[in-house]
Amino acid sequence: MTVTRGPAGAALATEITDILVAHCGLDPDNAARTPDASLAELGMDSLALLELQAVVADRYGARIPTETGHLSIPAVADLVAEQGDPPDSPEPVDPPGHTENSIVIDAPRRLVWDLTNDVANWTDLFTEYASVEVLHRDGNTVRFRLTMHPDPDGTVWSWVSERTADPETWQVHAHRVETGPFEYMRLHWRYDTTPDGGTRMTWVQDFHLRPDAPVDDRGMEDRLNAGTREQMAIIRDKVELIARRRGLEGDDDE
């Protein structure tokens, strides 16, 4: 088994762990208890490994094989490190855009899940969307068009996205089908129960802007962080009001 050594290697292994937690549903406590376990032993299935492969390619420009279930996290970090910039390469390019925001909602996880994944009624939940048009459904996957209210310049932004919900793990993976100014935009939502029976909702966005986009990745991070936090607070207030009206208390995952 190959083990990444040194501070840089340890930092990269930590980053790979963070990717697995944020995008693939890895239990961080389990990973910490068994640092030399293989990805398969940590519960990563083929879909999780495909997601890891995609995120690593986007973030590091590295290619890892799909069949990596037999490798440990340090071994995956080694594969990524081996594809690092050669000594005479130009200055490294800034990393792609990444945001992660969470909010605690004083409502049962089931209610938060149901309301925030009811895409057809997002105009009742978000204040930034003028309309939602569901284009196709296939099981837990929905493709839809979002249209925003006009921005201060009068521009109306609209795009098609696709979301796949996994109610067994309380996670959602999504991406923009019509990417517009983005080369890609991937989203990951997680729902965790808090000790007092509330719900911590987390939104992760990984993206990269096209060279001709009006802002760069860092500028878009600022915009997305501001808008996400504003919309999360609005959603929290609306969901908590619904929970109070229904007399719901504590966690109810059933």
C-alpha cells in the first residue's frame, strides 16, 4: 500500500478526504478511525468513485481510474500528487470556484427535505426565482428550467439544471445542464440532524467560469456566498414557520 508522506502529502490526503465527505457521503469519523482502509471498506460505491474522479479532475487536473475502490485515501492522494506540475511548468492556475454554506433549521429533517426538494414549488421558497418549469422526471431525478427575477441591469437569467435526490443518505447531487457563463457547475446538498432535533442543511457548489465570463471564479464565489446565505436564511424562516403551524417538534425522519 502506498502512503503519502510529508506535510504536503498529508495536506493533500486531507483535501481528498474533504472531497469524499462533501461529494461522496463519506463518514469522516469512520475515515479518521481507519486511515489505511480502502475506499470500498469506507463504504464508497461505484457512483461515489465516479464523483470523486470528476471532482479531482476539475480541482487538480488529475486523472484517477474509476476502479479505485481498493485504494486508501493516502494512495489516491499519491496518484494526484504524481500528476502535479513539472518543475519547469508555468505558474499554477488558480483553483476552481468552491463554496460551502450551512444553516440550522429548527424543524424535523423530513419536513426540511420535503419542502426544499419540491422543485416545482421553489418560487414559494426562494425569493430569487421568478418561475420553475419541470421538464422531465425519472425516479428521484428531475430536470427543470429556472428563471430568475431581473437583475439590477434588467437582465433575466435562465438555465436548465438536473437534480438527483438520495433519500436514503439525505443527499442531493445536481448540475447545470445549460451552463451559461460556467464551464461547469455542480451542487451537493446535505441534510444532517442536530443534537436538539433540528436540521443542518449544507449546500456545496463547485464550478469554473469560462474565460469570457464577466467575473472570475473568486468574484463568483463572493456572489454565490452572499446569495446563498441570504436565501438560506429566508428558507429557514419559511420552513420554521410551517413547522410551527403544523405543530412539529423534534426529529422525524420517517
